[in-house]
Amino acid sequence: MADEHNPKRMGHEEEQLTELQMMVREEVAKAFEATLPTRLDGLQASLKNFISEEFATLKDEMGGEKPSKKVTYKEFVACKPTEFKGEVDPLLSQRWITDMESTFETCHCDPSDEVMFAGNQLKEREKDWWELLRKEKGRDGIKELTWGAFKELFLKRFCPQAAIDRITEEFLHMRHKEEDIDTITAVFYDKAKFCPDLLRTERMWINKYHSMLNAKYREFLIPSKFETLSELIDCARERELELKRQEDRGEKRKMEKEVGSSKKGKFVSPPKKFISLGEAKHCLKCGRKHFGECYFKSVVCYKCGKPGHLASQCASALNLCYNCYKPGHRRSECPELKGAGQGGTSGGSFKAQGSGKKGVTATACIIDFRGSWDDYLPLAEFSYNNSYHSGLEMPPYEMLYGRRCRTPVCWGEVGPRELENKEILKVTNQRIDQIRAHLKAAQDRQKSYADKRRRPIEFQVGDFVLLKVSPMKGVIRFRKRGKLSPRFIGPFRIIARIGNVAYRLELPEELSGDKRLNKQWKR
């Protein structure tokens, strides 16, 4: 009894019991962790088997094919099959065969009806061939004729080997002229269908397409850089767009004869007859060499009416200077311009001088000098630095510094600027804010008016409503009355409410149609 009431012994037993429970929990947790992956794998496998079995059962239930209804000729014609008019053309024949096969697949046509349905789509000369074939085979023979046998007879008649050889010859000598890339690509693909031996690999496709293109495309496309034909076609389209942009900008290319070397001989026109003036003597009247009588004195100026000079050499009052407005000379010979020192590269007119390279031309400019030298010296400096030198074959500035002159022609003043009249800007901003406020008030007012009228329309069972007549002209079920046809008819009583916006009406027998109508057709 003393041991039972000993507190030390009881505490020791409780500690042992607690340790034993902890050990049991740890062992159970370890065992559970060890068996958990196996349990999960088994559960996953069981779940997969169950799902697969259910899916197979559902598939068997839905996959039970019902006896399909045989397609009629009316249903076949509803698919709009392509007609063939009997042209001996391999491309059109192949396309018609492909279209018919796709139509058979679309309408699920029975194989026994394919030949008869296809034969009815033959027109004109092809129809005559079909009638001869039916007489030759007979009614039973046509029914036993399969689609494969019909296709063989059809291609033998309208796609002969001679026509295929002609397309192959055209494909070998095919050249791109003035067509766009999309058009010539479509023709290339159409003719390539009949030349499988010439295009066995992708590289052969690329080389043939590149050799077919025009010279203005070939010189910018290298076939070895492309892996597929689609990449080459895309680059050709980009080149076509670039050529169109150049043409729009006015950058016209030179003629194709200058691009490549031509093996044809050049034809030279025979020289014109030329009379030498080496033996002629100087005329004392006009100072020139010529034979026969001199007509210098008989020449009359049509400006002043005096003989002895031409109109271009006339010094009468009709020759007026546009600089000093004095007669007797022109603006290019004005003494005021010469006295002012206007000369050099900016004072006179110069002819454009070629640089010896294609497309490079230095064009001179003429400045109408009016003002001080401070305004025009930068322009003269810029013109001199960019002028072309024939001996250097480049501008002097580019030779010294290795680049073109980029001197600013006009310097703008840099720095903060203040607005001169701030009061005008302030008043303008206030008016703009006032206009915006008035516009917003008007919009809010109109919105409030519209919101009051927009309320949901609901009806109860037993109410009488008017039914809106269809806007189509000549609806028989609502009594055809022409221009005097009413917009609403009724009233009709509501029998039941089907949904939120649908009601069933009590309509008379003479009005056909569904009695369930939307509330937007009521009033």
C-alpha cells in the first residue's frame, strides 16, 4: 500500500509510459512513411484502370454506328460540286478530280454513287464523252465502274501525256517578266505539279525558282543562303515592296540592258552626209565660213524690226533687267550685280558636273543676294566645302577629314524664352475650361432625361398587349395590306410567363407561328 501511494514511483511510471507512447508514435510514423509511396502508386493505378474502363464503356456506347442514311443526289448538289466543261488541260482536270473527291468526303457519299454523281457534273464536250462511255459500258457496266477506274479513264482523255510534256517544256523555259511575285509563284506551283522528276529535293526547288526570277530580283537574292523555298519567296516579296517604294520616290532603275552583258551585236546607223567647210572662206559680212551668198543683212529682228541682228541679240527697250529694271541688258549682265561682287560659286549659274561615278552629281546653287554678308557667308562656306572637285573625285572637306561637311547652315538661338503676353493665355485657358464645363452639364442633362425613360417593362398574366408587326413587306400571317399595314396588332391576352423576357400569348388560329414572343415585340 505504501508503494502504491509513493509519489516518486508514480512519477517514474508516468515518464516511462510517455516515452513508450512517443516510441510507438515514431515507429508508426516511420512505417506509414515507408508504405505511403506504395499505397499511392496502387491507388493511382486503380484510379487509372477505373477511368480507362469507364471511358471505354462510354466510347462503346457512343461509338455504336447507326446505319447511315444514303446520300441523295439533291443533297450532293447542295454541296455545290464543281462543273467540268471538257477542256483538255491537265491543270484543270487535276483540280476537278480533287474538288470532286473533297465533295464526296464532305457529304459522305456512297462509293457506289460517286461515278454517277460525278458524271452529272460534266458539261459541253465532256458531256458528250460521258454519253459515249455510258453507251459503251452499258447501264450495268456504269454501275459497276469504280471511282478509281473512272478517274483513270478521265485523265487519259483530258490529261494526255502530250499536254503534260508541253507543261514540262514551259516549266523548263519559264521566266519572270513583269508579273508580281504572288502571281508568278502561283503559276510556278501549278506547273511544278507535273514535273516531279525535276524537283526532287528542296535545293532543286530553290535553284529553279531563283533562276526563273527577273534580274532585278536575282541580283539581290543568293539561293545558297536560304534553307527553304518559303524563305526565298518571302525575301522576293520584300524586294518587290522595296522596288515599289523606290518607284514612288522617283528613283527609277536603269534599263535591264545595262544590267547584264548582252551577246547580241550592236547595230550602228549609217553616218549622215557631212559637208566640210575647210575650203570655204571667211565672210566679210557675218565673219563665218560658208558657201554661196550671205544673207546676214537680210535678217530682220522681229522685236525692233531692224535688219542686221537677231531677236536674241536685240538691245532695244524690250530687253529689260529684272534686277535694276533698266532696258538694254538682262539680269545676268546687270552691272549692279557685278559691282556688288556677287560671283564665285554662289553668284553665277553653273552646269552640273559629273563625278565619274554612277548616280553621283554635284549640283551648284544660285543665291539671290539681298542683304548683308553676315547672313550669306555661312551659306557660301557650306557650298564651298561640299563642292565636287574633279581632280580629287570628292569634295575637299571629305578628303581632309574623311567625311562630308556637317556645318550647320543656320544657328538657332538657345536659351530660355519667356511668353510675351501671359494675360491672353490666361483668358484663353479660362474660356476653354468654361466651354468644357458647359459641355459636361449639357451631356449630364441629356443623360438624366434618357435615364427616366429607360425603365424595365414587365407584364403580368392576364394583361392585354399589342404585338409588333414584322417590318418585312408582304407578311401573309399578319394580313398583307401594303402601305397601310399597322405597326401593332391586337390586343392579345398573356396566358403564361415563360422566362424573364418571354411570354405566351393567346393568338387566334389564323395567325400562325410560335406563340412564345419576346417582350421587345410587345407594347
